[in-house]
Amino acid sequence: MANIEPPDDLINLQRKAAAAYEDAMRQPYTRETWAPWLEAAEAVQAAVTAHAEATGQNRYEVEMAVKAAVRQDGDE
């Protein structure tokens, strides 16, 4: 896998998605409680795809680099 340094905006989006997931997990399941996570996850996926296309990088590798950066910070 290539050494990819994801930009801060992608890392911050992933952090927000992780936080929304944690919030959703603490509540009973309803569409409303999971909607913020779904929206955040969709935003991450769209941003990762756009970044990969704009930079000519492998989309999967960009996504994994973003997730690794968040894990490394202890936020996911």
C-alpha cells in the first residue's frame, strides 16, 4: 500500500462519523438516531472518492489511510 498522508478535512470528517456512530450505539435503534451517522458516513465516502479522483490515488488506500490516521490519534 502506498504511503498516503490524508488531508485534515478527511480526517475530521472521519472523526465526526466515528462520533456519530458512538452516539447512535448508545441509543435504541431508530432511523432518527442512526441518521446522523449515515449522513456523516456518506460525507466521508464522497470526500474520499473526490480526493482520490483529484489526486490520482487509489480510493481504497485513501480511505484506509484516513481511518488509520484517526485510529492512530485514538479517536476511532
